[in-house]
Amino acid sequence: MSAEEIKSALIAQARLRGFDAIGVTRPEAVPEAKARLEQFIADGAHGDMIWLATTAERRGSPLTLWPDVRSVIMLGMNYGPDEDPLTILQQRDRAAISVYAKGDDYHELIKARLKEIARWLVANAGGDVKVFVDTAAVMEKPLAAKAGLGWQGKHTNVVSHDFGSWLFLGAIFTTLDLPADEAAADSCGSCHACLDACPTAAFPAPYRLDARRCISYLTIEHKGPIPRDLRPLMGNRIYGCDDCLAVCPWNKFAEQGREAKLAARDVLRAPTLVELSRLDDAQFRTLFSKTSIKRTGRDRFIRNVLNAIGNSGDASLVPEAERLLTDTSPLVRGAAVWALSRLLPKEKFAAMRAQRNEVDETVQEEWAAALSSPLP
């Protein structure tokens, strides 16, 4: 087959395996990515994500990661939701979980499909291949833009004319020289809806993200206590945040995802904060089996739930937070202190502190900070 025929057949194979968008670009197509990443790290905007700094050199160019690569095949799978992900934000006694995390872990599903396509490619066209899904040192978003899947919007995520903001990305590197597609043009125009929608002002400028203020980062990647000034702004978002994605006007062309394994599990559509706060480690692992949430771990997850409890304004949730004052995790205990400080009268909260003998220094600081702060 000619290179054009290989590419045409490759697209057909990708469609058969559930991918909705596919394009090809050159490994040298994003020379600006390295400098942008270096500036992002120099600004400290990566927060706890030390792995971004340690892999920066390899991440800067596909050729650094694999010198033999000649073509980068970028694939996108639509995961458009079947309901407005912002509606849940009004139900303060329930947990808002990001659309992408309500179904099976996309990493496993997409990687398996990529491997099938890669095996087909080698068997029918030769060459060597490598597949990547989000966890390797690959700049998927700028590569997807160069491959024509969409453009990086002002919220830094890929936006598609056909699927809006709802595309999972995967990459196949190959030594084959395939015809490249034209890069997608930026179609954001003067719109800044995504920037305005961010609850924590995580965008210092269009096309720039400060992860340290991003709710997705804070609820998933951040390991310690969530900064106190950001907690009240997070509402009931306990795992990820869809606000900047959901308000994009291009979503008017989006369709519901067709991959059943990525669809939201009913139990995760609107779980109550009460039921989630009562999860022990075994129950957490069972409930979130095969989801991306499981990797965060129970303690960080309960920290997030307690943050939402503190923001609920619902005094009936006080017993749930009070029970967690004796949790084995200092991270959880500290979050419980903050939640109670938001739900209890100052005098009652102070009396509760007098009855506690907390040994962890960080949790002691939470008590002190809560007692010295004004009422919410």
C-alpha cells in the first residue's frame, strides 16, 4: 500500500475501535511546546506535579522521547455527557464528580484499543510503534492540535468543531512516514466563557493555566491540605471540575459519547456526601474499582468530601465531620476540622476543640486557623 492508502485504512481501523477523531502530524511539529513547558515549571504552576519537571526534557519533543519516530498519530474518543455536568453544583448535599471519572478508567480502555490499532499497523504496513495514553512524557494536546483534531482553547484543553471539549486523547508513534494533516485553526475568537467560569481563577491569562488554583489539580494531584483560601470556592466538587469545559459554546455541536464503558455509572451521578464520607479504604476501593478515582486513594478523596461538607451549609452533616475527627489519617482529620468550623457556631466549635487532644501538628494548625478566622 502507498502511504495514503495506509493512512486511509488506518482511519477505518480506528473508527472500528471506537475512535471518533484521528489525525497525523510530524514529531517536530510543536517546537514551541518545550519553551512553554519550561516557563510553566519555572513559574511553579505545576505545583505538586514534580513528574512534570523531572520529565520536561523528554516531554519537550517526541524525538527526544523516541528518536526513530517519523509520524505521530493522534486519536480522540468522544466522552460527551448525557446531562449538563453543571446541574449537580446546585445540589449541595451531593457530590460533583467530573464527567470523565464517572465511568471506567479511560487510560486502560484507550490503551488497549491503541495497541490493537498499532498491531494492525505493524502487521499490514511494517515499521515500529509505541502507544501512549496520558501517563507518558508526551504533549498530547499540542500534538492533537497539529494533527487537526481540534485547537487548544483558552482553557488549554483541546476543543473540537465536532465534539466540543469532550475528547480523550491517545497517541501512536510510528517509524512510518505517513501524510500529515493540517493543523486546526484556533476558533475561540473573542470568547472567554471558560476563563470567566473558573471558580478559583486558575487562568492568569488566556491559554495559561496555574494548576495550583485548578480544582482538578487540587482534588486529584495535590497531596496535602487544600489551601484554605481556595476551599470555599470549590463548592461540592470532590473530584475534578468540568466548569471551563462545560461552558464552551462549541459544545452545542457535541454529541453523547458512544462508548458504553465510559458512560457514567448510575451510582456516581449524584452520590450523597453522607454516603461518601462513610467509606473506609476497602469500601472506597470497591466503589471505585476500575475508575480513575481509585488511584487518588481514600484519604485524599475523603479530604475532598469534607471540603464539600464544609461548603454545604447543611448542619445535618455535622455528625459526619465530627466522626472523622478521629480518623487514622491526619489529612482527613484536618479537613474535618475545617468542615466543622464552617457548620458550627463559633462557641460550640471552640468547646469541641477543648475536648480534643490532637497530636498532629498540621491538624493543630487547622484548629488554630479555624478559631482565629471570622465566621463564614
